[in-house]
Amino acid sequence: MSDILIAAGIILVGIIAAYIIGRVFKWLKKRADLTESQFDDILVISIGKPIIAGILFFSFFFAMRYVAIPEGYAWIVDGKYLNAAYILLGAWVVSIFVENFIKLYGQWLSAKTESDLDDKIIDILEVTVRYIIWFIAILIVLSYLGIDITPLIAAGGVFGLAVALAGQDLISNFFGGAIIVIDKPFAIGDRIKIDGFLGDVESVGPRSTRIKTLDYQLLTIPNSKMANSVITNYAMPDVKLKVKIPVSVAYGSDVHRVKEILLEICRDAATNSSYILTDPVPSVYFLEFGASSLDYMMVIWAKRFNMSWEIKDHINFEIERRFAEEGIEIPFPQMDVHMRE
């Protein structure tokens, strides 16, 4: 009877100690909430529950040593099972710590981006890390208890290989999206060009990136292709765009006067329009003597990458008007044929 009372006393002491530790950690949690650092919050959350569970388990384990255990169940108080409990409690602490670390700091990093892909990556990473830690801990415990874990490792390898082969495209697209989030070659709303397709980025998902073309068609491109293609981003490093407008005039035109007129058109457009920059200054270049024309190039800077058509429309109308006033001919391709008798 005295042994049973001792066992009951040990369990009672364990329950009281667990309750006191629980109150202490609740107080520590409130103290940690008052600090700017998130690390102490993670530490308190990670240690609290495992310590309470460990105290209850150890009190029960030691109490069993004072109880008459039926024959065949003596393994209950074997020391190796206590060590196995140490391993599992350690895995519990590590699992909670890593999971909360990824959650807190991952959400802080993902809040800086517009895409929701990084939030999904963080959620998947939390679950994956948790299962990996527990899987390793269980394998260590089984190996420590003398159980052959080779079949489990082999089965896990075969299962992993089957999943990898079955979801090869899905996995490559997922990691392609992760690379996009980390490398940041573009952001939501940027105008990009990839493999001849031009449009604005609408969203970046776990499997694909969606681009709205200039014809307002939604283009879906796998992330693996996005990660391995050459991408032109018209919104980086800034949103302005160089617009080049070729102009040709007929031979016999006054080349200096033509350049003056084109410069006047550029400057007037930059001063009076809301979509052309005055800095950098517009410029005009006399490039070459063409087959049937004198060729110039006007260089104008748009305020945004999506204003090039408005600029070309405005400038071309002004060129036609000014050339008509000045009597400057805009040539068309022609060929002179000389016949011998």
C-alpha cells in the first residue's frame, strides 16, 4: 500500500509541477509579447508545452517503478523507453520552433511582396518541415529500440521517387515560381515580353504566371518556362520608355531644315503633352542615305511604358502637318528604269 501511495504522490507532484510551469510560461509569453523581437516569442512557444508534457510523462514513468507490474510488462519501466521519450520531446521542441520561425519571419518577408505565391510557399514549407522532423525522429527512436528501419527507409525512398516522377512538371513549376519570388525579375503590373508575347503581369501562382496581353487576352505560362526564359521588363529599372520613330524624306530636301522641324515637333510635344518627358531631352538623328529616301530617327521618352502608341500617333500627325506646310515630301519606294535602244 505504501508503494502505491508513493506512486500516487509522485504523479500528484508531477501534476502540480506541470501546472506551475504552465503558469510560469504563460507569464513569460506575456512578457515576450511586450518586446520588439519575435525570437523570444518563438522560444517560449516552442519550450512550454513539451516541458509540461515531459514533466507529466516522467512523473508517471517514475511512479510505475513503485507499482507491481504484471509479468511480461516490465518493459514499461525500461530506461531505453525513457530515452526514446527524450528524443520525441526534443523533436517536438524543434518542430514547434522551426515551424513558428518559418511562419513568423516568412510572413514578415511575404508582406513585402504583392504576390500571394510566397504565402503559399511558406504554408507548404511549414507542413513539409514538420513532417520531415517527425519522420526523422521516429526513425531514430525505432533504430534506438532495435527495430529494423531499412524497409521504412526503402519504402519512403520508393514513395518519394514515385511522387517526384508523377509530379515532375508540378514540382518544376512550383520551384520555378519560388525562383521568381526570390529573384524578382518582375512584379505584379509590370509590362514584360517573353518569347514574343507582350503584356502586363496579372498574377504569379504556384503553377503558372498569368499575363494580360495588349489585346486583353489572358496568357498562362508555366513557371518553369518563365524561370528559364529571357524576359524583357519594360517597368524596370523605371517605368519610362524610349520610343523610336523613323522618318524618311525625299532626296533634294534640306537636311538641316528637316532636322530642325523634327526637333521642334519633339520639343513642342514634350512641353504640351502629359505623356512625354522633357528629361531626357528628345533628340533627332540623320542616320543614312537610303535607297529612295533620306532617313532620320526621332528618339522620345515616354513617361510610362504603356504610352508608346499615343506618342507615335501624336508625333506622326504633327510630322504630316509640318511637312505639308514646309513643302517637304515624304517619299515612297520607287525604282528608275532606263532602257537602251
